[in-house]
Amino acid sequence: MYSSPKETLAALGSVGYFTDLKTATTLYLAGMIHRPILLEGPAGAGKTELAASVARAYGVRLIRLQCYQGINEEKAIGQYDRSLQELYVLLMSRSERTPDWAEIKREMSSRSYFMAGPLLEAIEQEQRCVLLIDEIDKVDPAFEAMLLELLSAWTLSIPKMGTVQATSIPHVFLTSNQDRRLGDPLRRRSFYLVVEHPTAEREASIVARRTPEAGKETHQFIAGLARSLRAYTLEKPPSISEMNDVALAMELLGLTRLGREHKDIMLPLIAKTEGDRNRLLLKQCFESIVRLAGQYASELNNAVNSPESKREEVTA
């Protein structure tokens, strides 16, 4: 993994994640010196996909811990298999020799009777993996503090068992939608990247990879539509994956552009709350968004075909 920043950029591009050299350089440095990366930004901007793309690009396993309010250490690290422990005690009590209860207690507290959660599973991998701790801003400060041992010393302390040292150090990604400000100790241990929605040109490239049969005009229109929708006052602006769904729908329906007659077809794909649906149903609202999308698509086409852009392609 991570031969150089440029190789990292090319590897991500090969699996369909289009980013810039600055981001690729941060990934390279974090991977080489074993630092987690904290990704913050709006929902649907591609934070989770970045971690998944790194795993795909390098052919390594992705282990994911999905955070939520109330998550505890047992869900993250693991817990003892009580049924297996009880079976072991039963078998030892029925053996012919006198049970050595001190030995039984030690055995029951060993790794053999512990079911690993995502964190323990990640550091026990023989080959380095990608560990995604998704939506870390949903946990409470106590759980956040528990992670500091892992991200500092690459160990986990498990009651009764002791300290488990990492067999391999995973490449850790922490994602946050900024619902809660994370503590400074966690931030100090991480490299920090802000992941915004992609530029129109980059989004057109993402859509083109998902719908290669559609034409360049359609890809640029989808990118313009994404920009137009995100500029509007929606409760839930569309994510990259949702715009890919729109592109697939247009391809299946044989559409290259949208008009007012497509409003009812498109609303279930782009309006994900009742409030957003009502906004888009207002007179001329959908039509205005589509018209603006066309303007953005034309601007994108002009920018891509400009002499300066072509000179940059030749230089690259």
C-alpha cells in the first residue's frame, strides 16, 4: 500500500474514486506513519466511500464499525461467549479428575472464549486492513475516550483478559457529519480532511463511470442538476450516490435531459423528506432547478472544452 502520493491518486481513480493530489498525499502520509484520518463534511459527500475505495484499491479487507447513540464497548471490542463458557464449565465439572477452578477461570477469560467486535478484529488481522469508524460524532465522549488507547498505542484493554497488542496496524478512517464537535484528544491523534461535495467536473466523471453508456451531455447535466439542487434550500441535499441513482434512472428511461413533464418521475429520487417534496412541488420550482441545471451543464461543457483546459490535458 501507498508507494507514493501519485500512485495513491491513481489507485483511487482506478476504482472510481476521483479526488485530488492533496487528499492523496494525506492518505499516503497517514498510511506510512500509521495515523488515523478524521473525515468531516456534509452527509453524502463521499467520506465513507473514500475508506471503502482505499480498501478496494489495495485489495485489503474493510472492517466497519457503524456508530450510533448508545453504542458500548461490547459492540465495538467484543464480549465473552457465555454459552461457550458455561459448556466448558459443565464439561470440566463432569470430568474424572478434580476440577482446578483457578485453571478453569483462566481458561474462561482467555481469547478462545471471546467474540471479537470490529475494533479487536481489525488489529488481529495478519494483513493490514482498513478500519472504518463511521459517524463517530454520534457517540458520547466516554466512548470517544475509549478509542484513544487504540489510536495511540494500537492496543485494546479487555477486562479479565488483559491488553491485546495489534498484530497489524489498520489504516483507520473516522467519519463525522459534524452533529457534535469531537474532542481535541481525538483530533490531535488524527490527520484531518474536510470532504465536500465534488466539483461539477469531478461529479460528471463519477457519474460517467456509473453510467458509461450515457453520453457526455447527460453526465454534465447530472452534475449541473446536483449543483442546482444543493444550492437550493433543501432539508436533505442529494448525495453523490443519489445523483448516481438519478443518472441510472435517466439512462433506463432513455432521457438525456429533464423537463417539467418529468417532475413526478424524479421527485421520489431527489426529494427524501415531505418538506423537500412540498418545496419542489411549488409552482415553477422544479422547472427553475432544471433550467439552472442546464445552465450549469453548459458552463461545465465550455470550461472542459476551453483552450486552457485542453492545454492542461496535454501537459498532464
